[in-house]
Amino acid sequence: MEIKENMIVGYLLDTYPETLDIFLKFGFTPLKDPVLRKTMPYKLTIKQAGKIHDIDIDNLIRSLNNVTEGFEP
């Protein structure tokens, strides 16, 4: 599955737990907290979260796709 900017962060983390490290690397530090990880990311798309953290969305999406390449949910 190709990851796109309109995907919900929480559902992506559920489907591909290995993406957590990528989000943390890009500065999504609230995701370190398991309680926040169960609520907050279900309200945000990758694009919205990227804007909040002032992140290059294209680079983030590329990194997420690289880490999930070859894995099927």
C-alpha cells in the first residue's frame, strides 16, 4: 500500500507499527507517549501533522514508504 498525505496517522501506526520510528525521527515526539498515541493521531492526517510540526511532507512520505515497502497489512 502506498502511503499518501491524506492518510490518518493513527491508522497508519496501527497498520504499520514500524512507522513510529520514522514519525519520531521527524519530530513527532508526542507519539512517544502511549496514551497520546491512542488518541491524538486518529484526528490528524499526515499532511495536517506535518504542517503542525513544520515538516517537509514529501520527505516524510518518502521515508514512510521506504520503511513499509514490501510489507502488506
